[in-house]
Amino acid sequence: MSFTLSVNGARRQVDLPGDVPLLWALRDGLAMTGTKFGCGVAACGACTVLIDGEAVRSCQVPLADAGGEITTIEGLGQPGALAPLQEAWVKHQVAQCGYCQSGQIMQAASLLAQIPDPTDQDIDDAMQGNLCRCGTYPRIRAAIHEAATMMKAG
């Protein structure tokens, strides 16, 4: 079957069965490999993308149900420029192995869209489903606070 998706502001055609998870449509069908496969059961958050601004685990969204505007890690910044979250991630040296980071950043983007000035508790609550095997949680929290400040400053 053929599906038309709105991904990072562009209409994209993908020819895959409707029961294929959005994760694989993005990675294999559209060659957008920034979204990672972690567990396949929505327990780790590595595959997090935004659909209409809401963080979802793309490993659990069937392609046939993937309506709305999909934003992946590739769609966060402007061409040639990092998004504030990405800048803050670099500044705070969040990534160690880096595998979970696209999912972490997308979850944080959803949080900041809902709560522009989050508390530590807001961050902990929002990020609890995104696992980091390297344990960089304090740096993740600091980067989210930094990004919130950058976004308020314009």
C-alpha cells in the first residue's frame, strides 16, 4: 500500500503495508535514521517522535494510523542551525553513547511545548519513559532548563 505522510513539514510517500510501525516507515521507507530502534515495545523511548506536537513511541504506531504532522529529530532545527534543545544538549555534553538522545530530545521538545518553564519535577515526570543506559539524567535535566531559557530569550 502507499501512504502519504507529513514529515518535518514535507509530504512524503511511502510504499509499505499499513501495519508496519511508523519507526520502520521512517527508517527503512524514508531513510530517516535519526529515530532509533531500542526495544520495540515502547518501554525505552529511543524511537520517540512527535505527532501533532505530542511525543509518541513510533515503534507502536502503525503506519496506517500515522496521521497528522510528524516531526523527527531531523526536523527540529532550521537548515544549517540547531534547535535550542540540540544546542543545550551539546553545551551540557549530554550524550555519551548517544543512542537514546534523539528520543530524549523529542520527548523534551514535547515537554517544552506544553510547559515552557518546567520545574525539575515536570522534567522528571515527562522524561521518565525515556531510558538512558549511560545515566546522563542530571545533564538531560540541565539541558532542558537551558533550552527553556534560550527559548524564552528568543
